[in-house]
Amino acid sequence: MNIPQTSYPRVLIIGGGFAGLAVARGLENQELQVVLIDKHNYHTFQPLLYQVATGGLEPDSIAFPLRKRFNDVENFYFRLAEVLKVDPETCNVETTIGSLNYDILVMATGSKTNFFGIQNIEKYSMEMKSVPQALNIRSLILENFEEALLESDLEKRRALMNFVIVGGGPTGVELAGALAEMKKGILPKDYPDLDIRQMKINLIQSGNNLLAGMSKKASKKAEDFLKKLGVDVWKDLRVLDYDGGTVITNGEDNFRAETVIWAAGVKGACIEGISVDSIDVKSNRIGVDEFSKVLGHENIYAVGDVACMKNDKFKKGHPMMAQPAIQQGKLLANNIISDLRGELQKSFVYIDKGSMATIGRNKAVVDLPKLKFQGVFAWFVWMFVHLFSLIGFRNKVIVFMNWVYNYIRFDRETRLIIRPFKRKNKYSFDKQNV
Amino acid sequence: MNIPQTSYPRVLIIGGGFAGLAVARGLENQELQVVLIDKHNYHTFQPLLYQVATGGLEPDSIAFPLRKRFNDVENFYFRLAEVLKVDPETCNVETTIGSLNYDILVMATGSKTNFFGIQNIEKYSMEMKSVPQALNIRSLILENFEEALLESDLEKRRALMNFVIVGGGPTGVELAGALAEMKKGILPKDYPDLDIRQMKINLIQSGNNLLAGMSKKASKKAEDFLKKLGVDVWKDLRVLDYDGGTVITNGEDNFRAETVIWAAGVKGACIEGISVDSIDVKSNRIGVDEFSKVLGHENIYAVGDVACMKNDKFKKGHPMMAQPAIQQGKLLANNIISDLRGELQKSFVYIDKGSMATIGRNKAVVDLPKLKFQGVFAWFVWMFVHLFSLIGFRNKVIVFMNWVYNYIRFDRETRLIIRPFKRKNKYSFDKQNV
């Protein structure tokens, strides 16, 4: 990998998401060599992927080049690669571009879509964890509409205009809301020949509440907002199978749909070589102690979605969201530095800053620790928190300008089919190349 | 294609570039049915593709959704398709989504890269005529740098950092300038481990002048600017072959390079079925009379790059650029309306508004009919003309903001490898999917 061996200890961080980035930033300009490996050359701001998928933002606006972030940092190395295997015995990782030894390994590999072992769904449904995947969804939505225009069979046309989103978490809710806004303001103008009433947006939630991690009030209000926007919300319904044509559920209702977006769950993105004993079977997350140290390993840490830090309050580990990842990453960096100086490490205590979701124009729900509110003000809060959290001044300005424009004009203009998806080979190459 | 047959004559326009768009806009809300077919669902502002390729702009900023442009227009139909064949006998076109008859056919199919029959070059070099192609170039540049980092063989590393741009027209000059700015301000920061002196930007021109269509003064100054930026300009040199590793020329100098960008020429993008007699063998453009009517056909017109309208002043037809395309498109629309009303059609007279090219920060050359100037002021003129020409208010604002940011910060931040190109399968899928 062509990284010099120095007298400084080498901290190898796998993954440039929220957690990995927080660790790397926290270790800047210390007496350490920091190596960051990611399969993309950019950090993805996942909370806004749904806006790329629905034509509200351009891809580069929500991503940030990882190299740029560390331009001025000494002893920092970035490598574009996928990690294939960890060998804790020899303190070595194997990657697509060679192997590298480490003194301290930080697993910040995040999460991947959990299809719960249903191979058909993995094959035929869309996921939205990366920029290319979001662009694939954008392409598919628009390509389906182009195809619907040509379809004389009413059933087939309806299937092309039928969108099934599985999973009522923030991703599913925000995507359903954004699609509903496209249905309202944009698609009828773009496709005046289509009967837009045939477009259906179905949001399917296996449990009894949308946004299960938030308050009852937020959940209820989000459902109201979605219904007002014309989304069909299905609760207590479970998707069992999808063959590319029909969604089979455990209820009376099956859905004939060309587009299924699977946002029903995530699981830890583990890497081969980590002690199997430390991995939680169900969530595929790596068990860690209160210092983020992987159970059963001495110099391997895990932070963010992939880490499962159980305690009395979080019996299944912390929620797989940005905030725990950032907080764990920051603390781990400090702890590594403390350790280096012979000082004591600090235990992780999660500070819940609240959570929020947007459903559409002027419609959001916000749960703060001491205050819960919904509606227009919540929407503005959502916007500014997300703007503020984006990395990079350019991104902030460009996203802000796009939002102002979209708000004033009731529009979402970035409707390019950049990665033609369906027409070429729906289920092969492009799903890999993500 | 599911387009209703009405009592209005049907004008079928193939291609939503500058020419096709001008025709379609000129025919808005007339007693005509207008059908526009394009293989992309967006109009591409080709003059700024090089900025997408070099990380200065995001893809959606220089493109505009075609459907949106005609949202409020009666009797307008857009279809996303490729036209395979024209049958002038039956007034019918065959496309990838079915066939359609026409009363008036407008060929606005533009141009494609001319490889002058050199199959190796077609296979191994990059072209830049579309947004996906520009993103492929962006990916390749960055992927080559990532690879160079790992390469211990000096010759191979140099080849990865050696960029050969063939063709000294505006595309080649602007791309070479932008690459040189990346070399200066961005790549050394992103890749501090690489010796940036090993990065070479070679601009190869077969003739004696860069920007051959412009004044001697502009040509000279552009060359000076490029040299000042560190570009190696090769004149009177012709590229004969490229096997993916070495560029063979007709001179003493061959180049070992992993990246060859072919901007050495374009040819008309004809469609099968147009009378072969009317097609100019060398340029592959369709011969038209002064009303843009295709020679040998009654109700077929051609405008823009694909049209070859010869007269005393333009013995080989008009230059293949935006201005003649827009002017021909506008006039053709007016002529079609005049014809409908029984009025006389007007002959085309090209009004040369001048031409310009930018080389880099504060460096541009402008030839106006009565005034030629170069440098900072030319650069501002270039910027405002291009901003003004972009379609869409959002695009104008977003491009302007990006330019202000890039100018102040000496940066180009959109350095995402969105379409991983090289690592996956360099010469297969992604080159098709453009």
C-alpha cells in the first residue's frame, strides 16, 4: 500500500462515515500515523441521500472528498480500497490493493442493508445506502414513468407507477414524503399524458408505529402528514417476498409494483477475521466494551453502526444513527490519545441530542430531550440542523440555495437519469457498481 | 409510442441539443404537434462538460430536464428513446420504443466523436460528449492518481500521471487548462506523497495553431496561457495509434500514458435511411439547402452539427458549434410556421457573434466580430456569456455560486468518483452506458 513505516504507532481506520471521520479528525496532528481506508473517495452524508434519489439535490452536494478533509494533516494517509479480511494474530488487514499492518485497528465499517436472508428481495429491490444507489433509484423512478407512458396494459402501467417502500423508519418516511411531493408538484407536469392518480406510494411498516425510535406524538404526526400527502401507510404488515413483479405480504394485500425500495433494516458491516464470538448474530454488529474496544481483542476498536455497545440503558446497543457514531468516534480518538500519554480512558456515555425526520414541505417532526414539536417550525429546525451538519462550506451553500429554490418554485430540478439503470440491465452490473 | 394522431401536422425532432431545443421552442403553442426524441432525458450544455470532468461542477448543474422545459406547452410530446432508422418513403422513424410517422422530420442529432477510423483509439481513449462521459473522465483522472500512489515502478507511475489530450480546439484547450489548474492547486494537496512534477499534461494539435477557428492573436495567447500553466503543447503532431499504454505519433515523440482524451474531431451523427447522396462522406454531415431542407428530401430538415449548409462563405458548412445550431433551429421553427401560413421561408444567414475559450483562472481569449481581447476581462466575459446561456434559473445560480467559491478558494470540490470506471472494467460496460 506504499505507506511508510515510521516510529509512530499506526492507527488504521476502516470506513470514512460519521464514526471513522470523527476518529480521524480527533487524531489529527498527534504522534500517530493515521491511515483511513474507504471504498469511496468521499464521505457520504447519508441523511440526505433520499433527496438525491428524488431529484432535490445533486450527488456531489451531499458528499465530501475525503482527501480534501485531511489536506493539511500530518502523518495522515488515505487509501481507496475495500478491506477483505482482518488478521488479529499478525495485526494485519488484507485489502483490494494489498495488505497493511496496524498497531491499533478501528472498525468504522458502518452498516449495510439487511434483507433478512430473503434472496429475492435482495435481488429485485432497491437499496439506498450510497450515492450511486440513490442515483439508481432516481433513474428507476423516472425510467418507470417513461415506460408507463408507452404501456397500453392498464395493470402493467399501474405497476410501473406503484412504489412500495418497505420500512417505516426515517429513511422510509422521508423517501415516501419526497415521492409524494414529486407526485404532487412535478410528475403531473412532466407527464401530463399519464393519469397521476394511478401513481401509488405505499409505505409498509412491520410494526405498529412509524418512526419507532421517536415519540408516539412524532410517530402519529408523521403518519398524518404522510396521509395528507397521499401516501398509503400500511402498518403491522410484513413483506415476505418480491419476484420483481409482485410484493407478497403476510396480510391480505399484495402489491403489483415495478419498484420496491427496501429500507426495512440494516445490519453491521463486519469484516472477516474479527472473533466470531464477539459478533451479535442477529444484528451482525461487533460487541464492544464501554471504551469501544472489541470484546476478545486487545488493539481493535469498533465505533458507529457496526459497534454494539450494550449497557443498562441500551440493551441492544446504541441506535444505528449519526449521533452515536460521531460521539463514539470523538471519544475513541481522545481515548487513544490519552492511552498514548499514559492517562486513563473514559467510558462512553451517549448524549441523546434528539432525533427528527422530515416528511415534506413545512412538515417535519422533532423530538428534543425536553421538547417535542411538529410542523413548520420543526421543518425549519430540521433544515438548519442538516445544513449545519453537512461537511464543507461549498456543500452548505449549494444545498441551501437548492432548498431555497425548491421551496420557492415548488420544484426539484435535478431530474437527470445519469446512471441509466433499467433499460440497460436492470439487475446486473449497476447494482454492483455502488 | 402512444402519441395521439391529431389533425395537426406532426413535427418530429430528433435530438434535444442546442439545435433541436431551438426548433422545439420556436414551435411552441402553434397549430402543430411537436414530438421531441432524445436518448437522454436532459439537455446537455456541452461547453461546460470539461468542468464536470475536472471536478469544478456537478453534473446536474449543466444539464436541464427536457420535460421541464416544455411543461406548459400544448401539443408537445417528449420520448426517451434512440432513433434507429428513418424511412423517408413512408415518413416513419423506427426507435428503441417503437415507430412513429411524421409530417415534418427535423434531424438535430448533433455530432459524435470522430476517431477517423482508428479502432484502437476508439477503444482505449476517452471522449467527452455527454455527462456520463465527463464523469468517466473525472473518475479516471482520480483513479489514476489513487493507483499511482501504489505504483513502485517509476515508468508506470509516470504513465498514470501522464495525460494526453488530442485536439487543440476549444474542448482540448479548456480541458488542458482545467487539468493544469488541478495540477497546480488541488492534486498536490490531495496527493502529497506523489511527486507532482511527474504529472504531465500534453496537448497535441495536428495543425500549426491551437483554436484554429479563432484569430491568430487568440491562438497565440491561448498557447502562452497554457504554457504558463505548465501544459506541454505539441503542434504539427499527429496521433496515429494508442494501445492503452503508448501513444504513437507521426513524430519523434511517443507518449506512455494511461489516459488519452480524444478531442480531435467530430462528425455528424447521421441516422440510417437519409439519402446517402446527401451525406458528405468526410464529415458525415447531411447536406441541406439554405432553408435547412435536406437535399433530396421534401419534408426532412437538418439543423446544427449534423447539417452541412454550404455557401460561398462557408464552403464546408457552418462551424459545428452552439451558435449556428441555435440560429438554424430558430429560423427553421419560424420557416415551418411561415410555410404553414402560406408565407415565404427565409434563407439562413449566419450571424457570427464571436467565439471564445477559457484556459484557466483569469485567462481567456475572446474574438468578437469587431474586437479581440485576452486575459482577465476576457475571462469575465466568458463566464457571464456561459452563465447567461445556461438553461434554467437554478442552474445559473448554482453554477455561479460554484464559480465564486472555486475562485475565492482556488478549489474544485466536486471530486467524487461517482461512476467508478477503471477498477471495475475499464473498457467495457461504462463506456457503453453514456
